[in-house]
Amino acid sequence: MPTILGHHHISMISKNAKKNDAFYRETLGLRRVKKSVNQDDPSMYHLFFGDLVGSPGTGLTFFEIPMVGRTHRGTNAITQIGLLVPSVESLNFWKTRFEELNVKHDEISRYAGREALAFEDPEGLRIILLNNNGEEVPEFWATWEQSAVPSEHQILGMGTIEITVKSASKLERALTELFGFIVKEHFEEQVLLQAIDGQAFGEILVKELDGPSEKPGRGSIHHLALRAKDNEDLAYWNEQVKMRGFHTSGIVDRFYFKSLYFRESNGILFEIATDDPGFTVDADIKTLGEKLDLPPFLEDRRQEIESNLEPLD
């Protein structure tokens, strides 16, 4: 029977692609693996950052919406991104780096059972670095040797993703009964779940909070994508989601992967995405992310699309 293999990527909203690009490349040392556009609205950039090739489980993606306002934080939202780093020494490295670069951050603490360092990007997106402590990660995650960050301290990939909802039990049932997530620990008004037993790269921390729902804006999280092995597994999940009573988008070809979208009962938007073909389908590894890549169905509009975008280096 198909299983969810962990996180695939997570997508956010940015007001300014140029500033966003600088922070994730220069400050966090991630590789920009794809410079593209929102396939549903090609007037805006869609930037992808990750490891050497943007491997599934390492991807942070951003939609640029220049007119977007600020985020009004609340419940029924994905509220924090966990990123794994190799060691506690790495957390100390990042704390010093954040101090030097004036990045807003907390002290090293504990989160979801791990040593952790919380910080915010320039638009207020909440991120927390987590000590992976030498634990297993997907074998295909690949170090980017040209990163501004030394390889021994580089961000490995996605870890614990925090979701805050009015009804934790509804989200917990969807994750466990539909996708086979395992409940690892119940805290007061929160629950820690894992797609793969013992592995942080498919971990979700569900928090329960009543009150107004979040109003998204710059620095807010749009959706979380979970990994499906291939097209056959994706078709299986499409049917399972519908059998659970949720409406799905149906299978959408995003060229770099195929995916489906649905909202669970609290309104959280999930995507399920395939591993293949990946970001090298239309680019060489050496030059990934350097030019504007468009899916084939937008290629005949390249001149129009490029004329509406502010150039990035």
C-alpha cells in the first residue's frame, strides 16, 4: 500500500522577490534551484530554494505578490517551518551568524524534543532550526558546495512543520486515518505526528488554538506539500482523499512534478506531489536556477512574461 514519504516542499508568500532571493541564498546559504513563475498567474515569480538539486524534502518556495499586505496571525494556518541542521554546533554557528547579519532570532531552546533556534526572515516568516543530531535523512539530499555556509553547518532539509488549528483532533484524524501518520507524543493542546516512525523529515506538530483565523500576507505560509513516490501513488491518494469526503483539485501537471491539492476540515491547504521528474528536467545541474525556466505550456508567452518581471541576478 502506498505511504507518504515525508515532506516534499512548503510554499510561502513574499512581497519582494529580490529581497527574498538575497536572504535565502546569501544569508541561509540555500541554492536557488528554479526561477520560474506562478503557473496559475505568470505575472508573479515563483522561486524555489533547496539543496544541490532541490531534492524532495528540501524545498522552500515563494510566490511573489508585490501588492500583498502584512500577515494577521491567528489560528487555522501553517505557523512555523522547521529546518534540520547537523548538530548543536551548527545551532551555535547559526546563532553567531544571525547576530552578525542582524537576523531577528531567539536564544537556543528546545522544540518538539530537539535543541532549536527560532528566527524570522525579513518578512516575518517564522522558521526554527532543529538539531538533527546525526539522525537519518533521505540519502539523496545533496550538499551544495558553492553555498555561503560551510557544508558541516548547512541546512539539510525540512523538519517539523507546525500547524495551528481550532480543532486538533480533526487534523490528527486526517493525518493518521488518511495518510497513516503515527502519533509520537501528546502535549498539552498539541500533538506530534510523523509520516515515518522516528524520522523528523516527515514530522508535523499540531497545535490547538481558538480565535480568529490567520489572514495571510507577506511572510505567511500558503501550503505544505507531502511526498508521493510516483504517479501511481498520486492517483491512489487522489481517490483516498475523495473517499474521505474532501474535494480535490484532481491531478495537476506542474511539469517538475505532478500534484493534487485539498483542504482539510480546518481549511489547511495540503498538496501531495511526486518526486519526479524534478528540477533538472529542463536545466543542467551546473546552471540550475540561473535563468527563467517556464513549463512548456507557457513557453510561447516568454517575451510577455519576462517583460512583466523585475530582473533577478
